[in-house]
Amino acid sequence: MKKSYRISAFVLVMMILFGGIISSASGTYTYSIDGQPQTSPEIYTAYRQVTSKDMGLGDTALSNPTDIVVDNNGKVYIADPDNNRIVVLTKYWKLDYIIKNFTNVHGNADSIAGARGLYVCNDGEIYVADTGNERIVVFDYEGKYLREYGAPQSDVFEEGSYYTPVALSVDDSKRIYVVSSTATEGIISLNANGSFATFIGAQKVVASALQTLWRKFMTAEQRAQLEDTVPTPYNNITIDDKGFIYVTIQFTEEYESAQQSATKAGTSDYSPVKRLNASGTDIMRRNGFFGPAGEV
């Protein structure tokens, strides 16, 4: 089975990145070099809606699903954290099985809790970011429990820090790349055995408009303290067949302003979508007239 792929915000974001195209209720448009909206062909057309009833989920409908993966056999995997489960569908969008309760390695009854992310490997292993239990749990292609990885241990983690995995990807060597909503140092890279390897792709701090104004009146010491402001963590991740990692952030007004300035300066420091190599360097090509930061 080939590597799985995500159907998520990445699809539309990639279109916006490379085509500069935006779709809205009033039509699809792009921007000219001078920032004027120009009508463009439709980039997609919805042709079907699949409900929880259509899937065969009975009385327990999906509630705030946070991740969806489709493997090359067409099987669909949905993270349904409010119902503490992973829903697995056939390629016809009919219920196959549900990952929820299982027997762990110690022979005890166990279950996932608020799992927000998942990834399916080439060999069919299903990696689940078991957010509520602060761990990663691995299942086989039929949903049988295989193993789990708890919070990584290392001196580089600040004392009292929390581990909250919300998304993950796995490369062909079974290295695990984890997005933790409480980790501001970047993506957590784990070895195949779950041990900590390093952080990659650390975000830069963005000051708010008020902080930027105050900087003009701050002493050098105060400005240094401002630089210690916590950066925005990543919120999603995937990996392509070449091993390049794609990550996104929740794009705030502060990041949008900083990103547009960075684009003019020829850097990608504050871009909402990045393509990272193994060392965490952003190698995304951005050929548009404007940075991917919402409405021009």
C-alpha cells in the first residue's frame, strides 16, 4: 500500500500558494500584479455530501472531526475527538470499523481520548495522536493495537512542560514528526522507537501591533524580554512521498502583517504554510505576486 495522503486544508492552501486563487460564495478569483481581483475558472465544484447517516454511524454522528486521511486503497480514516474515536470507512464511505476501546500491551482495557490527529503508513500501520492521553498509539490495518509511545523525555524540554500531540506524520524510516499544541519550539521529531531526536522548524516570534509600537519607547533590556514572547505553535502537518514536511499555523492578524512584510523582503519567516526539509529549513517555492495571507 502506498503512502496515505491527507484531504484537509492543505489541498486548498496549496492551490492558493501556487495559483493565487481564492474561492468564495460569489465566485472564484485571483489577483493581478497590482492587487486587483480578477475572475478565474472554478478550481473545484462540490458534487456530493456524505453525512454520518450515509456512513452508517447510527445515533453517534461525527462531532467536530479534526483530521481525515485517505489511503491509496480508498479507505477513509477520520479523527472524531469529541466521540473519542477514529472512524474507518471503506472507499465507498461506508463504516468499516471504529478504533476506540482496545487491550493495551499490559493486557489492560484501554481507550483513546480526544484523539485529534492520525497518519497511515505504507505498511498499513495507523498512528494516532491520542491527545487526551498525551501519547501516540499505533494500530495495524485492521485496527488492532500494536504499541504506544508516551511523552518524549529530554533535558531540552522545559520543566513542567506539557505534551499535547494534535497531529503527526511518519516517514519511510518510521521517524515520527509530532505537532504538539503546547510545544512552541517547533515540530517534535522522534526516532522510530519513540525517543526524542530534536526540534525542527522553530517558528519566529511575532509581536502584536501594540508591542511593535511600544518597542519604539523600550529600553534594550525591555526589547530583549519582548523577544522571549512565545511563538505560535504549528497546528497541522503532513509529509509527501519525497520526505518533505508540510506544516501550517493558525494565521492571526499579527502573522498576516508580519508575513506580508517578510514577503516584500524576500523571506518566508512568517508564512502560514511551509515545506520543510529534514533539517527544518523552509524550501517552499512562492511564485505569486503576494504572500499566501488571506485577502490582499
